[in-house]
Amino acid sequence: MINEVMRQTIDGIVQKLPCRDSAVVPALSYIQKENGYISESDMEDLAIILQFPQSRIFSAASFYSMLKLRPKGKYHIQVCTNVSCSLLETESLIDYISGKLGIGSGESTPDGLFSLESVECLGSCGYAPAMMINTEHYEDLSFEKVDEIFNTIRIKEGN
Ligand code: FES
């Protein structure tokens, strides 16, 4: 839901840009920053504020992978499944992580600790396979390295 303060901030974003079209992605990014993700009602509210059809907001929100339409876990895992990583069997890597966490791509663990997503290139092609957890890059991955990363997180989280 977009509250009055957020609406005023979005109005400010619109005023700084040459046209309302340019404000769609910055406004969606702002909503995500405030709410953690972009809900359907957020998109409906933004369509009213920007005076665009809802379909225009929905299409922009669903196009950019950095915009999240579902709540993310405390640790949001993005596994690259693009060419370089796929050649090094990233598909089995994402299956491995999926099996460890008991969730599929686009899902979160019931405790909200982890969410998993398959994404396009993370810019680490020379060090494939690669993944990110929140803003941290992990490269040259193997099942053993993934186990070490998750063990570190579980120790940090006390479970
Ligand atoms: S293809 Fe995986 S990081 Fe570029």
C-alpha cells in the first residue's frame, strides 16, 4: 500500500523527471525500498498516481529482475542460469540449493529466512557458476562451497 508520505515522495520523483513515463521504474524502485517488495495493490496505487493503465505498471514491474513482486527472505539467493553458468551445470546447482532449502525458484522458506530465484547473468561469467545472496557475490561455486556458505549463515542465525 502506498501511504500519503510515499505518494508525496513519488510526486517529487515525477517532478524531477522530464515526463511521467520516466518515473515508472524509479517509483517502483522506491516502493520496493520502502515496502520490501512491490505488491499488486502498490501497482494499482501507482497506476492511479501516475495516471497510467495498470497494465503499463505491471509490465514494467515484471520486466526488471531487480524489482521483486513477492516478499523476499532475509537472505535472497539469486542463482545465475545464463549461458556461461549453465555450461557449468548451474541447473544442478539451483536444484541442489532448492533441495537444501525445500523451496523452488520464486519461493521463500516458511520462516522467511531464505528466498530463491533463478536470474540472468550476474556479471561473473568468467568465474561461473555464480550466485548472489543479497548484495554479496559468490563465484566458482561447487556443492561444497554452497554447503560452506549455508553453514556460515546458519551459524550466524543460530540454527
Ligand atoms: S552467465 Fe552466469 S554470471 Fe554471467
